[in-house]
Amino acid sequence: MNTLRGSGLFRNRDFSLLLSGQLISAIGDQAQSMALPLTVLALTGSPGQAGVVLGLGTLSFLAFGLIAGALVDRWDRKATMIWCEAGRTVLAAGVAVALWLDGLTMPQLCATAVLSGILTTLFQVANTAALPNVVGPRQLSAALGRSQSAAAAVGILGAPLAGALYALGRTVPFAVNAVSFALSAVSLRLMRARFQLDRQATRTKTRVTAEIREGLGWLWRQPVIRFLTLVSAADKVRYGAGYLLIITLARQLGASPVWIGIVFSGAAVGATAGAMVSDRATRRLPLGLIAVVMLWLEALMFPLYALAPDPLALAAVAAAESLVAPVCTVAMTTHQLTITPDELRGRATSAVSTLTTGALSVGALAGGALISALGARPLVWLCGAWLVALAVLTTANRAVRQAPRAGTATAPAPTGAVETTDLAN
């Protein structure tokens, strides 16, 4: 059927609803992400408190991620996602109303950050776990590629839009975000696809900790996923440090805030291009080859940041370096979701995300200290050496080298489950 091919993905009504809702929600999130620190600064004048509020969302993910995976495998995924969007609507609207009434306080902002982080974690895990059932296995890599492209496009266009919304008034970004979450909930409600296989029996009497251990144990017994997840986490440490590193290099080259924005827009353009070819690469190339080539390309390109003579060259390097990561992400995620039994997808997804998000946070925290201790350009070379080490280890791993094309393996069906077919009909 045409709907089984990547070129016909948007004829899948359910995926179109899912992606459009996520895209609208992501635009609202972008607006709120810019407005939140500016609001804290206007309220307190303290950059430190702004950093605390921003960090609470990440901490919520790290603290709640594994639990969220177990709950997503236990609860109805579609209902969970709808309730998450409803909750985030209320939280964003509450901030907008408090600003309108001039009654916003730091405790409300902190509570909003924590609760939003928890709801976002649940939503993201449920969304990833449900995607194979929404689009069917043969459309999975195409769906992941389209999602990556949409996210990168928001990265390109979202920042200017967020600035324009904030210029209209402090309440506007939060009100827009509330509306975006509500629209996302409506799009989910209109979907007809099943978000999970039928369960023979629920496990509500099983301890959540036991279910988490079951998911972690299964993941650990998958040598390719286990190794690539650890490598991805190690790469995220470098990525977390790289954000502040690139800003520092740009400032040393005399870049204005506008040019710094252009540098990161270059990275978003590269990521968009990579996402657009990710489905074709995933279908045609073995997963191991994609992982090895991606790491070697990153290892060769990252040192170019230290050699860039001006901000425009930095933007070009950022675009080139960002091109390869989406291809590897789509291939690895396709492989993981394909071989993971449906009843374990939430826990496997949350375990991978928690580890990589934690590594990203470590890199972000360490980046400033390392720049102060070593300097920006020496840290670029250190990160390049780190990437070379990861590339060598990945190349030497026999299980990864022999990994087939992502999506060629199939997930074992749980006992008593009803097999799903393509839901685009």
C-alpha cells in the first residue's frame, strides 16, 4: 500500500493529527522558553533565580523519567497524553492570568516548572512508545524523520516568533502556549489509532520499582542498544558543553547577539537537512555503519570550531556538524522501537532518555567550569579528542559493526496481544 511508504506518510490521518498538534505545541513551548527567564529577571532581577527555574524542568525529567516509563506502560497512553496537555494548558494559563493580574510569584513559577517538567516527561515517553502503533513498522523511520524535521524547523523560526510575541506583552507567550497545548489535546482526541497493543492482563498490582527493573534488565540484554545508548550519553556530555562553548567562541570573534542567533540558526538548518534524508539513510544503510560514520564525521568536524575565523564560518561549521546527528538518532530510535515489545516501550524509552538527558545536564554544568579553566579553544580540541575516542570504540565494537538496517528486526508480540497493522487506512 502507498501508505506504507515514507512518501505517503502524510496520507496517514492519525500521524498528521499527531504531528500537527506537536508542532503547534512546540511553537508555544519556544515562546514560553524565551519568556520564562525574562519574566523571572523582571520579577527578581536575579540571573541565578532564572537559572533555577529553567533547571527545575530538567531535574523533574531526571527524577521522574524512569517512573514515567513504567506508568506509560501501565496506563492508557492516549488518555495520558491528553491529560498531560490539559494539565500543561492550565499551568501556562495560570502564569498568564497571574501576570495579567500582577500577582505572579516565584513559588508559582517554580511549581509551574516542576509540574510542567513532569507532564512533559510523561507526554514525551508516551508519544515515543505509541508512535510504532500509530504509523505502522514500515513507516516508523519516515515518521521519526518528519518529527525531527518539524522540531528543527521550530528551532529556525521559533526564536524570532518568540521574541515578537514577548514584545507584544509579557502575558502573550504564556497565553499562546496555553492555547497550543489545548489544540494539541484536541488533535489527540480526534485520532482513531490505538496507542498500544491490547494487554492480556494489567499489572497494577506489581510494584513500579519492579517494572522499572524489568525494563532496565531487558534493555541491558540488548548489546547494540546498550552500547549505542552509552555512546550517545557520552556524546551528549560534549553536546551539553558545546552550547556555551560556541557562544563563547562567537563572542571572542566579536559576534553580536544577532550573529550568535545566526550561528545557532545554521545548526538548525543543518539539523533540518539531516532529518530530511534520515529516512532514506535508515532504510538503505546498516545501523552500525550509520553510527560509525556519524561519530567519525563529528570527530573530524568539531575541531573546525576552533579554526573558524569569523561568526559566518562558525555558522557554516554548526550547519555541517548538525547534519549527521539526526540521521543517527532516527536510525537508532527506529531500531530500538522496532525490537522492543510494546509493553516495554515506555520503560525502554524513558531509560534511554533519562541517561542521555542526565549526560546533557552534566555537560552543560561542566562546560562553564572547563571554559574558565582551559579556555574555549583548548576545550574544542579536548571535545574533538573525546569524539575520536568514541568513534574508535564504536568502530571496534563487533555487535555494532554487524548491526543490520534499522527496522529489519521485529518486536516479539506479548502473550495474548493483538497484532497491529498499518493504521493509515
